[in-house]
Amino acid sequence: MVRYRVRGGNVLSGTAFVQGAKNAVLPMIGAALLATEGRTVLRNVPIIEDVRRAVELARAVGAHVELHESERVLVIDASRLTSPVLPGEIARRFRGSVLFVPALMHRLGEAVIQGIGGCNLGSRQLDFHYLGYKRLGAVVDEGDEVIHIKAAQLTGAPLYLDTPSHTGTENLVMAATLAKGTTVIENAALEPEVLDVINMLRRMGARIHGSGTGFLVVEGVEELRAVEYSVMPDRLDAGVFAIAAAITGGEVNLVGACLEHLGVVRWKLEQMGVEFATDGAILHVRRTRRLRPINVITDTYPGFATDLQSPIMTLATMAEGTSYIHERIFDGRFALAGELNKMGAKIEVQGSRAIVHGPTKLVGTTVDAHDLRSGIALVLAGLAAEDETIIAPAYLIDRGHSYVAERLRALGADVVREISA
């Protein structure tokens, strides 16, 4: 088992580089499989475990893929796809595997899903994906272990998302790009990553209107072409490093971060006492005063990102007063509370709400990463805690953050990634 070992007490300072966006690159890999000719080149690719799994999955369906880790470049030649099967041993390890379905439907006429993975965050059904495919003309056979989707010819149709899911929006947009006729998607997601994926699809030749409005119109085209594209910066990675500066009372420069992409997160951190300043492509973050308590309600973009709820819960343990957090997106997000309480925090969980009593003195111990976001939040807790904190499994953290130990060490943190005995 691989784990992270953190010794707290160091004030972070210096410069960190924000990685490319995980939630943009995974659908972009799926989009690249729609191109029947040429090689797609993706730049600023985050070197994370989910990308490695996506590469394995693309190769499993017949694409030729080269991942150049040192250059953060991914080259995909999908001119010849050979298998509609998404093997369970790969697909179950990351949720982004569902993003391969549109390409398999269009290119091979069917998709066989042997499993969909990702973090255990409670109820996060994929029914609306499959209902959307059905509206476009696909036949979906949902078995206990395997989902088989057949699509001889997709045809445009009006679609509505009950919730503006970013993965659902991306999946249905990709399916609609090569469908015959026009598809209208209402209540579409507004996340910057979704807009980035739509922009890439447009470069590939897709006709998509209404990006950023929540009302998308997709006119089907005959084919899509391979392109070269740079992945946007990861706002969640930027948020984590901003909170790392705040939790240690430090001052860091984040290269590539976009302050506007943080949405409500930016305002909530400022309310707590975190200061932001921009200088071109560099975001300056510092915290020089005591932290104030906060009220947070997670919501779809531009609301407070659920993926940064765990990190801000950790920060709230150090605030001067009581903070209130209401989780409205995933009902399994509060597993972190018990781990922080092991470290000395005082957090009460009442259904979808958490009450964080601060300030508390965190003390290092061995804690469990229940998912990607709780894992990185425990690394943040270790930065502020006395003594040593051990977080495992590291794999969950590595699914979303590239070289996090090295980047934190460059800021003065005492963090190592190691193989446990």
C-alpha cells in the first residue's frame, strides 16, 4: 500500500504550478475517440491515475495512445477502434470510463460497460445518461453486471437534465455531435470544464450553440476531425493549494490558476480571511490574520464546488468560531468528519449538514482516505497538525492530483509519498 506521510508546522511559501483539469481532460479523451482520422494532441495533461486508466481504456478499445509524461502531452490516434467493450478491470477504477460510451456508439454501433468506478460518494446514479441515449434512439439493456447499449443510428431529440451534471452534459453533447438532426439540451451544466470540452468539440468540427447558457443546441455533423488542444487549468487543484497556503498561514503564487473559475469558493475563502491578487497568469494567495468561521452550501457551478467542501471543512477546524456546511450534491461527502475528529477536531454531522466547532488543535495520527477529496483534505490537515499524519491509500489522492508531494515540498511542506511496510 502506498501512503502519504505529513509532518505539520511549516508555513508554506513560494511558487506552485497548477495542473491541467482532471474534469476536462477525461471527457476530452472520450471526445478524441470520435475522430475517424488523424491524431489528437492534448497538452497540459495532468499526470494522474485517472488519466493513466483512461489511456489503458482507450487502448483496450483499439486506439493507439502515447502518454508523454515529462511533456504532459497525450497523443491519440483513434482511426481504428476494434472493441466496444469497456473492460471491468479498468472501468471500475475510475468514473470517467462512462465518457467513452458516445464514441463507441457512433464508431462501432454499440458499447458494453462492464463497470463504472470512482469514489464512493453515496447516490450518484447514471440513469439520466442512459435515458438521454434512449431519447436519441439507442437501445439500453441494463443487466446486474453489464450494461449493453446498441445504437445503429442516433437521431437528434429534445433532452432535459433533472440536475445540471457536468458528466451528463458532456456525454449527451458528445452523443449529439454525430447524431442526425438537431438536439436541444436544457438545464445543461455550466462548469468551466464543460465549456472547455465544448470548445474542443467545436474545434473538431461540431456545431454547438449556447455554451455557458444552460441551453445547448447541437446540430449533428457527418464527422469530427482530430485537433491539437491545451487543457484548461484545474480549479480544484488551485483551490487545494490556496487552502494549503491558508491553513499554514502562508503565502504562495499559483501559476496558471484562474480566480474566476473558483466561483463562490473564492468569496467564501475571502470571508474567512484569505487574500487573493492576480498578476497575469499568476494567482497570489496569502493568509495573515486569524480565520473567521463560515457557512457553506454546496451547489452546481457557479455555486460552491462539492469537490472543495472537504478541504474547506479542514480549514474550518482552525476558524475562530462555529462553521456550518450543508452538502447538497453527494450524500457520502462527510466521511472526512470522523477522520478529522480522530485528529482532535470537533465536528458534528446531522444528515446532510455538518457543524464544525473551531478553533481546534489538530494532532497527527493515522487516518483513512475514503475518497479523492477527503484524502487531499487529510493531507491539508496534516500540514497544520502537530506531529506526524499518515494518510492511506495514496491511490485515491493520486487519482486527482499530480505529484502533490513534490509540489507541496517545493513550498516548504514536509510531505512524502511512500510504500508502507
